Amino acid sequence: MQAVSFTQMKDGTREDYQFLAKHEQSHMDGTVDRVLEVLASLDGSFSGYQVSRLGHSLISATMAHRDGADIDWVVTALLHDIGDQLAPCNHDELAAAVLRPYVREECAWVLRWHGTFQKIYYIHHLGGDPDEREEFRASPYFQACVDFCERWDQSAFDPNYNFEPIAFFEPMVREVFARRPWDRDVLRPGEVIGLP
């Protein structure tokens, strides 16, 4: 079978969907390579900072690693801005959607809201509310997001910082994306670990 027999999904057969399941698994297995390609593409992302978005991501992940963060935090720090290319207005939401099946719920939540929490540093210069993050105060992950932004995001723009290359982090990214998606033992819902 080279392709399914149907032109409308409701007409598909068991054989069609078994055939597609194999193709879908193959596509899913390639996710990590596509994620690493998107990460590398951040080197040509929007300008204005003293480092590229890739440099910022590598600095962030290097800081997390050097602070003794576990693999979930390091990969979260590395990939926190991968949504910038396709979703500049909600980059955090896109990045969180990519990582959510593979990392602790705490890390995915921080990833999802880091853009809002970052506003405390700059949005008042643009007429916005720097305390927008306060609406999330009741979340058990609130402090982790505050700490993530303070230690590994807003502080990761120094062109003189000696950061690790993508190749250093690639095995960690591959390990995370090799996990069984939505594994509750990985996601650990409701568990607060925080930053080291």
C-alpha cells in the first residue's frame, strides 16, 4: 500500500489506519531532529539584541546546566524560545505545546507562561502592566517561573558569556524526546521541584 484508499477519513479501513499509524510513528520519531533544526534557525531570528536568539537559548541552557539543573530544566531553558520563528505573539505557548508531552508539568507550565512573567522587566517602558504575572500567583509553579525568568532568561543576553554549543545539549534533547509521550511518571502532575 503506497497511500490510503479513502478521500474522506470516515471511509477509511482498518488497513488504512494501521498503514497511517506506521507513518505517523516514523514522523513522530523525527520530531527531535525538527526541533533541533528550529533551534539552530534561531541564529537568524530577529535582531536588536547583543546575541542572537540561538545565543540567548544556549546561554540560558548553559546557565541552567552550570547551576546543577536536571535534564528537564536544561532542555526547557534551551528550547524556551523556539516558538519565536512561527509565533512571535505567543512563542511561549508554542514552545510549551512542543515540550509538554515530554517534560515535567512544572517545566511545561513555566515554559508556557515565561513570556508573561518576563514582562516585569520591560513592559512598563512600553505602557504595559509589569505585574500581569500576579494573576498566576495561586499556581504552585509561580515561584519556579519567577526564578526561571530571573536566573536563566532575562540574564542570558551577554555576548561575552562562555556558553556551550548545540552539540553539548543535543544528547539531552534526544533523551527527553525519546521518552514515552504523556508518561505520568515523567510529567509528575502537581509536583513542585523548583530550580536548584
